[in-house]
Amino acid sequence: MATAEEMLFGRYRPEELHDIFSFLSAEEMAELFAYLEWKEWQSGETVMTSGEPADFMGFLVEGKLAVKMDATFPGKFILVAVLERGSLVGEISVVEGGHRQATVVATEESHLLILSRERMELMLRQAPALGVKLLRRIILVLGHRLGKASDRLARLL
């Protein structure tokens, strides 16, 4: 299997990935790729399932993902978000673990760089400065999403 770096640089120039990894230098980006795995999903395929173990997160390099949560009525769901290139998905899993809170489905062919919880823990031991930078990015993303959710909730009340 090809490494994340081989897959990425076979398809994209490094500068084309800067928007996704703007919080890292070129050297740090290359270092991060050693911890990542490249995966692809076709339209309609499930990337993450609510209730399953939360054991990885992803950087969406290409494609679109729908984030859905179960509704009160069986078989119905609420569309929580549509994620596009540059988005993080499942990011709380590398920090908290536990189980998925939502189901994520590819709405078109999607390419993700996957970071498992195990590889995140390894990164924090082997390259702590890089791990801290990634954790800070995750905190910023979570803070932004919490702010948006609070705004939506306030408009409903």
C-alpha cells in the first residue's frame, strides 16, 4: 500500500495542500504524513457510523461528506453538516475515543487522510511539538463548530 505522502504527491503539488495544512510548515507537513493513511470512499459509502468506536479522524482532501444524526423517528435523520475539502472529520476521536456521535456518508467520491487514535498517541510521544500543533488545530475547529451550533440554537429559541 502506498504511503499517504506518495498518494498525495502523486496527485497534488505540495502547495495545493497548503490550505488544508496551513497551520504547519512544509517540514511539519511532511512529518505529519508519516502518521497518516490515505483512504478513498465512493459516493454513498459510509465513512463513520454512529455508535461505533471512535478510533480515527480524517482530513478531507477531496470530495464532500454529509454528517447525519439519528432523529426521534426510526429511520429518519437530521443533516448536521456538509463537509468539504479542508475539513476535519471525527476529530474528537483522537482526543476522547468513545463512540461516534454521528454517521458520516460520502456524497461524492471522497479522499481522506486518516489519523488513528493509536497513531496520534504515537505522534505525541515521538513528535510532541507536532502533536500539540495538531491538538491546537482540533481545539480551534471544535470551538468554531460550537460557536456555529450555539448561533443556530439561539435562532431557534
